Amino acid sequence: MFWKETATNMATKLILLIFISVLVLLSGCSNGEIDEPEPTPTPTPTPPLLLDYEPECYHFWRDPDCQNPYTCYDCDETDGEPLEHIWTEANYQEAPECEVCGEIDGEPLEPNFLTHGFRINTTSGRPFDYMTITNRDPTMTTTGIATLLYIDIFESDDEDYPYMEGYEYIRARIMITTEDENARRNGLQTMTGHIDYFDFDPNEKAIIHNDLYDSSIPDFKIADRTLNYFGEEYQYYIKHMRIQDVWADRILYLVIEYTFLVPSGYDGMIVYLSNAANWTEANNRVVSDNFDSDTLFFRLKARSN
């Protein structure tokens, strides 16, 4: 009895279990589908930007100058117009130059000494004939030899030649020798002076040493005129000395020294030696009246190597 009842119970339980399982299955599939999570949609790619045309060159421009407009470094295509020249004024040392591109146009101004028809006719160390009048008898002439002995250029020497910023000294000695009998008996007169090679005006009043003013430099005088150098006006200083006047073995040795303090590099100072017969009245004295065809002009500049 116990086994049979047990078997019956077990059968009953089994049937009940099968029924429940079927019921569960039917309840989970009542819509005929199993719910699943929806997949994440794939992003639609953005299409690339399409141009109407493909450029041949992405220009990289070179700045314009006075010859060329904007110009592409890669393909040489141009854009716009060249710049306009901005010219400096010519002076005696420099031709007009464009401040934008550095182009040179023309030549420096011609020195007035040449414009007025004068010519440098002397060089250092070369003897030239010189004629002037005697001292005691101005109607009598005498002849000799004039030589530019040397030109010395320096910034400072000693306390007699103090340093001045932007300036340098030019010292020159001229020697006159003669053994002419007229000069031995009556002496001789000389006429020397200085002019500016560049800014020379033959109609100006000649500068004599009495016209010069005292300066702060010992033994140097200062003129009321200026030197034009690279378009700028500079004051300059002058020292004049007659350092030798002796007869030896019937030969006269006369040495005259000029020293100028001028802007560094300036090469336009001229010392002239002329016939004293050309001297005109002091208050009515024009530069060109001091000259004749035999006047010697010494331009004080360094000798070229």
C-alpha cells in the first residue's frame, strides 16, 4: 500500500510539474516573439566638402617691392602693382637712392669746382712751376718750384690737436723753392688760401685769415662757412703756419703748413697757391679774382693705394 500510494503521488507530482512548465512556456511566448534590445544605429558619415574646382596653387605671397607686385613663391602668379620709389635727394657724395628698395638713380652732384671750369692740376710729391711778384718791387716777377710735400690725416696727436668726435685732422705742407736773383734781392710774395672742392662759389668773397674767428682749439680759427658732406652742413677749423723761410746756398726754402679739422672722411678741402699780383682790394675781393691760368690747386685727400 505504501509503495503504491507513493508511486501515485509521484506520478501526480510529475504531471503537475509538466503542466506548470508548459504553462510557463506558453505565458512567455504569448506574442510569438522574444523582446530583444534595439541595436545602436550606425552614424551616417559626413560627406567631404566638395569644391567647384581644385586650385592649382595655394598661394604664398612674397611682399611687393618697387619692381614687382605681390608674387607667389610657388607659381610666380602676381597680384596688385609694384610699390612706388621714394627717392632721396642727391648730394656731393651720393646719388639719389630709393628708400624702399635701395635702387640708385643717376650720379652724385658734380662738384662746383668742376662745374665752374676749374681743374685740379697738382699731386703730392710732384714739383710744379710757380710764378709770383717780388716783395719790395711788385712790378718785378720771380719764379720757383712749388711742391705739396705730404698730406697727413689723423684723429688726434697731442693737446695741440685734441680729439673731436666725428672729425679728423688733415695736415699738409707746401714747399716753395727758388734761386732766382729777383727773389734773393727783393724777396717774394705768396698768395695762398683754401676753397671747398664741392660747394665752391667763385663769386664769393675769398676767405683770408683775418676773416676767421677764434675757436676753442688752440691756434685754430673757425670760418663762418660750412662744409656740405652727405647733405649735412658741418663747421670746420683752420690752422695756417709759415714754418720755414730761409736761404741756404743761395736757395730759398719757404714752407707753408695748413691744418684743417673736418668731418671724418671729407676730401674736398683745396689749398691754392697763386700769383700775389692777383690780389685785389681786401673789401672787394672775389675768389675767382685770385686765380689765373698758373694758379696751383692742391686737393687734400688721402692718396689712393
